[in-house]
Amino acid sequence: MHSHSRVEMALGEATVRAKNQIKGVLKEIGKTLEEVSAFVQDNPEMQQAADKHGDKEGVIGVAANLVAHAAERMKAQSRLRVAVSRL
């Protein structure tokens, strides 16, 4: 087996693991990828490379950490709306 093939196999396996991790985070937070994507689109600061997404425990992938971070912000924004509506 050539080294090029081994690299392609490793990248393919990493891609599958990353996609599975994103699916797991989405299931955990109860959101769809479309909902998270729309939230990120509505919050341009989250699209900046310098924006720190934090590291969710047990989550390694950058995309999965972005999804988890967006979910936390979505939840906080929702709580803020509820608090304001009670005023």
C-alpha cells in the first residue's frame, strides 16, 4: 500500500468521525444543522476565524465545537428574550 493511499484512508476516516461527532452534538442539543447554520449566519461575529468557540468536553472537531458553541448562544439568547418579555 502506498503512503498516498494511507493518507487518503486516514483523511476519509477522520471525515467520517468529524461528521458523526457533529451529528452527535446536534442530537444532544436538539437542533438541526439548518437551525444552527441560520443562527451563525445571523451572527456575523461567529463567522470570524478569531471568534473563540471554546472546547466542549469530549468534542474534538472544530465544526462540532462551533455547533456546541452556537447552541449555547442560542439558548442564552432565548433566555434573554423570555426575561425581557416578562418585564
